[in-house]
Amino acid sequence: MSLTLRRAKRNGRPTDADTAVVCMAASICLDYPGEDTDGALGLARDAILELPESVSRRHLLDFVSEWEQRPASTRRRTYVETFDLRRRCSLNLTYYTHGDTRGRGAALLGLRELFHSNGLEMQGRELPDHLPLVLEFVASAPTAVGVLVDHLPALELLRRALHDAGSPFGAVLDAVVSLVAWAPPVDERLLADLATHGPPTEQVGLQADPPWGCAGTERGLT
């Protein structure tokens, strides 16, 4: 997709073009750092630099500037330690609000149908709620930015968990959440409940591990 920008503002919200750039850059930043990471990061950095001044722009530049200085092996290790070994930092958005319940299946189906109706066909093994994939979708269909608003509680929980862990990826979530700062604020009571108790569960048969745990050692976000 083109990363050319139009700098006009509309009703205090980012233009569709700017939304597309922020989301595509954030998707690249949150993707697993494979062999082609340097090229993708370079593309993201150049596009971010062309953005008009904004909170999202500053946060993304902060992340890219710091991330590019790390050796490839350090990037991969940090990524795995952050997103693969910490349930509180899951990139699968519906897990925060639905856990492993049947309701999550319906939420995933809804996302898949939304992608399909906007011409995005899923490839690979990732679920449709995988944040880099959701951001890539919004980049390709910026008028559907409301999907980020729909998952704002999950985005906010992830953002806070990353900052609590001292992760550089917290800056990327700052950029994403700032992009939809025009949306109504998240209910802090809902966040507090999810942070304390974790996502909902359906107990069938054997006792499940605590939902927010890592190897069953943690439960809440606090």
C-alpha cells in the first residue's frame, strides 16, 4: 500500500491517510523481528517521519529509534519474552475480554467476516484478533478504525501491562491508543475487574490455570 500522506485534519481526528500510516507502522513494529526486519523498519521510519506532528508520531519514532539499535538476536529474545511468555501481554485482543470461552469464538468469527467484507483475506496461522493483523487491516481500510475502538479495553490492558514490564513495545501501544483518543474513554471499573480477575473462563472438567498466569503463577494485572 502507498504510505503517501495527506496532512489535512478532519473534525480533530487523523485523516484516513495518517491513520493508515500509523497502523501500518505499528503493525510492523509489533511483528516478529525476522530476517527482513531492518528493511520493514526502515520503511516504517521513513513513513512516520512524513507524518504531521502528533502523539502517535512521537511514540512510534521513540520505539523505532531504540529498537533499531538492538542486535537482531536481542530483538528476537525480547519479543519472545514479552509476547510469548507473558499472558498479560498477549497480542490476541479478544482473549482479554473473552478468555477461552465460547464467546471468543463468536468474536473471532465477527472479525474474520469484517476482514472478508473489506477485501482482506487472511493468510497464515494467526487468529483474526492478532493485533499486528488487526492493525494491517485498519491500514488497508482506515474507515474501519472503529474496530480499534471496539477493542479499546484490550488495547489499554496490553498498553499498561507493557509499561509495567518496562517494555519498549509500550510506546507502540501508546501510539495506537492515541490514534483513537477521540473515542469515549474506557470504563476504568471494567479495566480494574479484568486486571484483578483476568478474562472470563468456562470451567469444564479439570481446573484451568489462572487466566493471567505465566505457568500458573500470576492471576491479576496488579
